[in-house]
Amino acid sequence: MVTRERSREAGAVIDTVAGWAAGHEDVRGVVLVGSWARDAARMDSDLDVVVLTGQPGRADPAVWAGLLGGEVIRLADWGPLREIRLRRPSGFEVEVGVVPLSWADTDPVDPGTGQVISDGHRIVYDPVGLLAALSAACQR
């Protein structure tokens, strides 16, 4: 079971990322994936956020640590996704995955992307509908 405090913290992180994204023209989407998107989070669950951008520099760990108030504990590359894992002062871990626009291609959907989206997602910010199109393509 997730405490009310942890739920509030997760909501605050999501709101912060969505607000940040809205202020950056190159950011074309933010999608929550994993257990929090499926409403199956536990206290030890991390928050997985994918940021769709045309600017690779958005994967700067210092930016995310400053924005979300955490310490970078892991950097990794998973195909086109650059993972920046942070531990916030509360111990809550947030994984920000920064991906290029091609991650959301729908013709065809990349198998890895399709698996991530099909496993549960919630669109947080989608100004031009790229994530909505990806979501629909993964449901076919």
C-alpha cells in the first residue's frame, strides 16, 4: 500500500515535469509508465517518466536533479532511452527516461516502445498528439 504522502509526492513530481515540459518547445510529450501508471504502485515502486524531445541535451542529469530535488544514482542507456535515476530526499526514486521523437513512431511501433506502452501508461503532456497516436497504435 502506498501512503498518502507518497501519492502526493508522486503527483508533485508529475506536475513538476509536466509544467517544465510545457515551458520547452522541443519537448513533445511526457508519459508516465510502469506501476504508477497502472495504479499498482507499492511503497518501494519507483516513478517512471518518459520525456519525448527533439533535443538530446535534455538528458543532462544535473537538470533533472535540480528540477526534481534528488541525487542522481544511476545513468544508463536502453536503446534510444537515456535513463536518469534519482533518489529524492524522502528515498522515493524517480526514473526519467529521455527519448528522441522517433521513440513515438507508429509505422511501425518499435517492439520495445510497444511493450513499455502496452504494460501501462498515462499521458501527462502531449501538445501535438504524438503520444495519443502511439497509445492508439499500441492498442491495435
